[in-house]
Amino acid sequence: MGEISRDVVVIGAGVAGLTAANDLKKAGLSVAVLEARDRAGGRLWTDVIDGAMLEIGGQWVSPDQDALIDTIADLGLETFSRYREGDSVYIGPDGVLTRFTGDIFPVKAETEKVMVELIDKLDALVAQVDPDEPWTTPDAEELDTVSFEEWLHRQTDDQEAIDNIALFIAGAMLTKPPHAFSALQALLMAASAGSFTHLVDADFILDKRVVGGLQQVPLLLAERLGDDVFLGQPVRTLEWGDDGVTAIADGMTVRARHAIVALAPVLYNRISFVPALPRLQHQMHQHLSMGFVIKVHAVYDRPFWREQGLSGTAFSPYELSHEAYDNSNHGDERGTLVGFVSDRLADDVFRISAEERKERILESLSHYYGPEAKNPVVYYESDWGAEEWTRGAYAASFDLGGLHRYGADLRSPVGPIRFACSDMAGAGYQHVDGAIRMGHLAASQIVDEARA
């Protein structure tokens, strides 16, 4: 393909990179988007597996995600509400299943009281957090140097309350054990969604889906860019200096005035920067790592759980699948359940055979929904940890102490290079909404500089 010249080269055709490229093009700047994969979308991927349309990657839209909602509207896409009629289920440490409604799990009265107190305490702390600048939070250093698990233990000795509150951040969001990230990182996760209460409220955080799948967002954004998106072009070298950048991919070279690296930070080391990035970036990026979760899809001939008066919403920090939901597609008579296996448990089940892993996961789902859950017509595991160009899920977070130490530098440009992805967002952190916000931010900075 040879060498081409553009005003801006964007590395990565996920939502952040494609949002930035569209903004830049609207502003009259020329762009080239280089994507390592053979598809656009990054961590958004809607595919048909054994005749069933599955959301292999991100999929939900919550009411606070203005940037994503605006983009969906701009692209002419429709949304539908997640099925939620009927009872939710909870399995406690004794293995007993209890049906319930509302947000608070059906635990004994003293544990419920502790959980409500912890949620109130976390909401009060979250109210002091600016998600775009969490390092300015009062007592940021102290909160960032204690693990979330230890912080919870300092508040209470009720282990079931600790397990359940930790679940909302650890298993369900950061997909790391609660001893592996700080209380400040937990507060950022909650602040990015508006409050800790929002994370507890599945009807809020998992509100709507896009008819036809969320990957349509990046696919339609890429369509608007036409021939300016180049797939199957992993960038191996990025040369940079005062006069601009040169991106060298497997089959082409792009010379540009600016670059936007729109990748998860764990992938920056796949690119040889010439000269090397400054010391600060080298250190900072080593303190960011991906979480890990298996997203499990089980499709049945009908949504049988609804016949039992169940919504499909299920929780237990004591189950292999710590949460599960009705994930049936819009207008589909079949029923789909989606379950999640997180962090250490996800590691463990990949040490056994695929057949045994499937059996164990379906057994866990059957504890929520009954024996019919063991016999799906389609079964699929989204294993983002095996993806060369992702290496985990859902996103990257700092280790203990990393957020207050490096957070303020995470989005800082290096010469003509800017960085954009959901992993460095404030509002919308780890979500598609955050990726869009970061794409807009990087593009606006380049446009402002070009007009200066």
C-alpha cells in the first residue's frame, strides 16, 4: 500500500479512535485510522455464533451515559430495555437460594443494616470524587494505599456484607479481587457512574441495549470514514518528533502531524516508539493492568425462567458465576442468559478442559434457574484474555497507589502524540461512554492546536 500523508493518524478502530477520527474529519482535517484486527469495534463485538446473535463484548447503555446516548441517536440506532419483570434471585454463603425484588439482597436483618450503612458511606465518599480528577479527592493518598477489601474490613466484621459490597466493584466492574485495587480506585469506579447506589442498581447500570447489537456504533462510525479506515494494519513503530509522526504498520506507512493512540494502555508496549516514550510513561503504564472476566452466553429454545416468575437477574459472591441476567435479543422468541465468571475463578476454570469448564459454569447457572439451565442450544464463552489485541476484560485499572501517583498524567500528550480510550476516562470510565468522551477530548485538543 506504500506511504500516505494525513493530518492525523489514529491507531485503533475502537469507539475512542473512530469518534476522534470523525470529529477531526468534520473539522476539516484529514485522517487515517489503522486497526490491527480485521474488524472495527475493539471491545465491542456483535457476532452470530451457531445461529444466535451474541454480544461478545460490551452491550449495555445506562441513563447517565450521555455521550453514548447522543452517539446512538446520531447514528439512527434504536434501543430496547433489558427484561426485568419478576423476581431476582440471590444465593447466600449457605447455598440457599432466595427470591427478592429491589436492590438490596435478601440477607439477614443485621447484614442488611450493615450493607445499607456501607452503601451510604460509599455514596458520601463518592460525592467528594471528581471522576476526571480522582487524585484531588480528600485523603486520596490514604484511600489509594489501602485495598478495597481492607477498607471494607475496617468498616465491619460482617463477612457476608463485605462479600456483597465488594462484588459490585470487584467481580462486576474492575474484574479483579478486592485485595488487588485500592479504595480510591473503587470510588472512581462508582463516581464514573454517578454514585455507588447506581452500581448496586442493576436496572440503572444495565438499563438498555441497542437493537441489532452495540458493535453497530463503531461499524457505522467507521462507515462514515470510508476508505480512511485500514484494517489488518497493526502499527509496529511510531516515530515522533517536533515535525510530526510516522506510523509504520505491516503493510503501509502514514506520515502525519499528530497521532492519537486509541488503545488500552496494556497494548502500548506492542508499539516501538522512536524515540522511546519519556520515563514517566514507562513507569505509569507498568502500574496499569487489565482485569479478567469470562462472559458466558447460554441460549435456550425459550426464556424458561420467565415461566417461573423470574426476571433472570441473579447474584451471588459464592457462585462460580457471580451474576447473570436475561440477555434475550429484541424480538427473539428464544431466551438467552448471560453469566460472568471473574478474576481468580476465571483463571481456575481455564486450567481445566473446555468440556469440564462448560459443565461447571452451567451447573452454577442451574443453581439460579433450575436444571433446564444445563441444556442450552447454543453455548459460548467470550474469552477476551486470549485476544492478542485486548488481553483482558473489561478494562485496565491501577494497582495499589497507582491512581494518585500517576492519574494526573494518564491523558497527558507526549509531543504530537495523544492517548484516548475508555481506560483513562473519568465519567464513563471503563464503558463505551468513556471511550466516546476520550475520543472527543483528543480530537478537540488537536483541532484547537491546529487553529491556534
